Amino acid sequence: MVVGVSAGGVEALSQLFADLPPHFPLAVLTVQHIHPDEGGALAAYLNNVSALPVSEALDKEPVQAGHIYLAPPNYHLLVERGETLALNVDERVNYARPSIDVLFESAAAVWREQLIGMVLTGTNRDGAKGLRRVHELGGLTIVEDPQTAVYPIMPQQALALTAADLVLPLAQIGPALAQAAAGQSAFKTQGLNA
């Protein structure tokens, strides 16, 4: 699962990750737009609210199910063909490094229909093209309902480019994923065995 978030993201990620069960079967790769000097404070904070382990991604690290990976400040996070993580300092995309689009597009190329892509609160258009690519390759797309998002621009931009499979208030996204992981949900994705 890939998650993209910007302004309002710390609170959104706190709620989403707190709602995921301890045996959630997917890796969760996350881009939160943060200041380049942020350091590891976000991972430490989110570890206190999540039942899943949270860490900043390392270059060439194998992706493990049931783990939350955060893009480090000032690095793009990508997924390589062998299901390992890669970091780079290529040019900013949509004024951001890390870029949500970069993560989503690389993950979609590897996991195709097994991927869940999710765009949450934010104030720019990063993530819209990446979510469209997830959709084009058969993945499940989820967008936070712009009417309930703290900052609706990023969800609105995503919906302008892609007909999302699910548009939900933030408070319903984690429980819906938890139900899917437990096989009790109406929506289907191979990775969750729902």
C-alpha cells in the first residue's frame, strides 16, 4: 500500500496508522511532505500510535509486510523490481522531494493490481498523476473525502484525474482496510485477500 499526504498529514497518518491492526498483511510505503531538516522525529512519533513498526526507509532495504516505511526528508522513495526500496535525490517533482507521484508510479510498475494507492489531505497536486497510474495498472485507489479533509486540494486534484474506487472520510479508511484484511469487506484487492 502506498500513501501520499502533505499539509495536515501528521494528524491524518496518526489516525490511519492507529486504525490498522497489528497483523495488517501489507507493507505501507508513505510519503509525507516534510522539511528537509526534519530528521527521524515523524517515525518516532508514529511508532507511538501504530501497532505496526514505523521507520524511515533505507536504500536497498527489502520490503516487508506489516511494516510502515516513511520516505526520509529530501529523498524520493521508489520501489525496485525485486521489491526493494530505493532512495534518490533527483529533481523535485511538484516542488517536492520526496514526491508522492514518484513513489506511486514506481510501486504501480512493480505491484500493479496488487497495489492500494491512497491520497490524503494536502495543498498541492502531488499524488494525482501517481494515483492515476495505480488505477491504470489495476490497483485499488482510495482518496480521502475532500469535504472532510483538513486541506482538500490534494484529494480534489487526485479525483480530478482519477475515478477513485473509494472516497471516504479519514475516520473510515483505516477501519475499511482492517475489515478487508480480516476478510469482512465488500471491496476486493489481492494483497488483502478480501
